[in-house]
Amino acid sequence: LAPAMVTLTHYLIASAFLFTIGLVGIMTRRNVLMILLCIEIMFNAANLAFVSYARRWETSAGRLLCSSLSRSPPRRSRWVWRLPCCWRASLTPSTQTKSTC
């Protein structure tokens, strides 16, 4: 038997399914964190559609768009990424008196 080939339709169905999950989550949830996670699922669905179309058309435009969308963090994330460092420094006994964060 020949292996099954994954086509553009398969990727678009998966993308639509993920987008629907995110949309239903936004409509039904009241917690802000869960709403933001559902928005992230919707962004991932859009990125999957962009990459699948770029693969189909054999261009790198969709891949570049997805990488630029997913790699540009908001400004507030600069200090959020430092928090685990500070937590680890405060939880472990250290000889340093000054935190590196």
C-alpha cells in the first residue's frame, strides 16, 4: 500500500477545526485567561492556513508572514520572561544577595 498523502484540504480542515474550537471557547468562557488562550488557538489556526497555502503555492511568503506574526511578542512580555528566573533565584538558597533579574 502506498502511504496516504496529506493534501491542502486536510490542512484547511484542521485549521477550520482549530479556529472553531477557539471561537466557541471565546463565546462560552468568562475567564480572561481562557479567552486569551482561545484567541491563541485561533491565531495558530490562521498560521496553519497560511503555511499550508504557502506550501501549496511553493512560496515562502506565507511562512515569512507566520514567522513574523508568531515571533513578535508584545512589549509586556519582556518582564514576563524574566519572572521564572526571579522565582528560581528566590526559591533556591543562593550565596548572592543581589538578584540577577
